[in-house]
Amino acid sequence: MADEVSRGETLRIALLAYKGNPFCGGQGVYVRHLSRELARLGHSVEVLAGQPYPVLDPEPGVTLTEISSLDLYRQPDPFRTPKRGEYRDWVDLLEVGTMWTAGFPEPLTFSLRALRHLSARRGDFDVVHDNQCLGYGLLGMQRLGFPTLATVHHPIQVDRELELAAAATRGKRASVRRWYAFTAMQTRVARRLPEIITVSSSSAAEISQYLRVPQRRISTIPIGADTDAFAPDPSVPKIPGRIVTTASADVPLKGLLPLVEALAKVRVEVADAHLVVVGKAKEDGVVARAVERLGLGGAVRFVHGISDAELVGLIRSAEVACVPSLYEGFSLPAVEAMSCGAALVSTTGGAIPEVAGRDGETTLAVPPGDPSALAAALVRVLADADLRARLGAAARERVLEKFTWRAAAVATAERYRALIDAARDPVDWDRQAGDRRPRTGSTRQPRRAGV
């Protein structure tokens, strides 16, 4: 039975994800949980995704359609050149050619393949919801009459600037600029969409700045944790000195290098302090070299490809969870750790304070990129069991009050309805998207649920 918040409307939603790795990054997590909760509200959600494909919950009303690419970045042979028999069409040639010239093709090529798929299914969906792709194919979906919006967790230009700042040579900076060339496309597409959904007011401000989208066309809808799965369990023993973080090892944005440097300082005062990183180490990367240089080989462990249950068990076993990022558009790792009742140490980068809450109440907050401040906060929490208990309990309450997937789905469905209503007035819809030319948009009514 459709939930009462669906207002009797059964919406047919195409949810696009150009990649959905369930074990790395937030896109797969977003698609999995949002699709499930939208279906529980009575809607039908078809996830159209590229490799690595997301893992979806077995919820009635949720299906996965695979939009296959050449999967050029798969492990263990990233940046591979496909064999001749793998090429199917000109989009495949575009994908390989962009990779060969040091660019990142997936947002564009996925959007073109998704457009081709949807062009044969014009009557099948009430709304198209893109997740962070912002490829030119979305503009084609609008021309086909699909009401189309996008979620932008944060503008990728932020990543670009941080990587440029970390690049040590002119050649490396040129390489970073070429890799991130797709962000120019994302800016053009974002400006022509009638609505952007984002996850924090910090991200909304960054989207307005970098993508030049007016604030009136940005809706902020916080995401959350699966609070039933990510929950405290007092029966799980804490491992003395354990610090847990989720981070890509050599992405400057995630702040793992300052955390490793902080750990070396922490171990001067807390001999059993050790770090478990949910992520994959890059061989001979800057973090791996720092671990070796600081003599932390036995105190830092990387785990990857773990299930939600294993992640929950790891968080529950830690005395401290840490989010050391230089910038975050939201921070799912923070919400998941807080939902488990973990004591949190976090930076003030980007939207993290919106999620983690006030310093001293639900987290200990430090400036981003400051190993000394990070070390002092970690030592303080590791040394004080009462502080750990107080921070963890308050963090759990904050998540239950503000950050659940059900609330995110309810608010997102409301934005779908507003977009569909606007699409019935094509002139107004184009005006919202910055296009003065009137055109015919879809006016098909969403189906009414029989309850």
C-alpha cells in the first residue's frame, strides 16, 4: 500500500547513476537507499546505471537497468585499451578517445547512452533524476519531454582546485586540468536544468558559485543513514586505541595524509593507538609513503570491499571515528558513525559542521589540514571514556532527528511533483532553466494509486 505521504500519486522514476560502486564513494549509497525509500512511499523506481553497478535492496518497485560502458577503469586493469570486438558504436570510440587523451569520459558517455535508452521509452517515466552526472545527454532528455532534475552532492570543481593545489609540477597540473575538463560540461548542463537538489547549504553555496546556478533553483535535502543497520550495540567490545575512518587514500580532499601525520603524534601519548581505513591504499602513493616514513606500518590497516554489516561492526569496535576531510559536500561516513553512537572527531571542512553538529556536543571539531589539532582532539577522546559516551549518545540522537533516508525520500518526491507541475507549463519550465524558447514538454499525468 502506498504511504499516505505519497498523496495517492504513483510516480514512475528513472534514477540515473553513471557509476554506483557500493564499496567506494557515496553515489552507490545514495542510489541504493533513496530508491528503496521512494519505493516504500509507493513509487516505482528504475535505476539506470553504469559500471560499477550499484547493489540495490530487494524492494518491490525497485529495478536495475544496466547501461554498459567499456568499463575502462575497472580493476585490475584500469586505463585499459579494449579489444577490437568490444567496440559497438561511436560512443564507445568517444569514450576510448577521451581516455587516450587523458580526459575522463564517463559523465558524457553515460548520459549519451542513457539518452538513447530513454528515447525508446518516452511514455515509461514521469521524471528523470540524475545523480551527479550532468552530461549533455540530460539536455536531450529534456527535449524528449522528460521532466529532468539532478542531484549534485558537491561541485567537482572543488576536487579540481584541491588537486591542483597539491600538484607539485607543471606537468601534473596540466594533467589535472585535462582530467577535470568535463566540469565545463557539467556547468553548462546544470545551468539549463530547472532544478538542482543538493545535500547541504554549504554545497548549495558552492553550486551557486562554481556552476552558476541561481539559489532559487537549488533545493537542499539532507541525506542520512540506515538507522536500523547503523545502530549502537553495547555488547560489542571496544578495541583500545582504535580509530576508524573512511577515505580514499590519495585523494587530497579526504584528508587522510593529515590524519596519518596526526596518528604519529597520538602514539607518543597513546601507545596502542592505531588506524583502520575503510578504503584502498595506493601502492607507493603519498599516504603509503607517509606511513613508511613515520614508522606506522603496524599501526595503519586498510580494508575495502566490506559489507554494511562488516562496516557497522568495525565502527562499533572503535573508540573514535574520524572524518579528516579538507572538504565534504555532506559526509555519509560522519552520519553512519554518529548513527552507530561512535565518538566523532571531525574537521570543519565544507558541510561537515552541518552534519556533525556543534563542537563539544556531538563531535570534537578541528580545522581541516591541521595534524596537530587533529592529534590533540584524538588524544582527548581516547583518554576520556565519559566524553566518548556523551559524544556518541548525542550524535545518535542528532541523526535520528535530522538525517534519515525516509525523510530524504519524502522531500525528494515533493520536488518531483513540483517539477512535473512546472513541466505542464513549458514556457515557464524553459524560463526556469534559462532558455527563453518555448517548447512542448510532457504533460502526461502521473498515475493514481488505487488506495
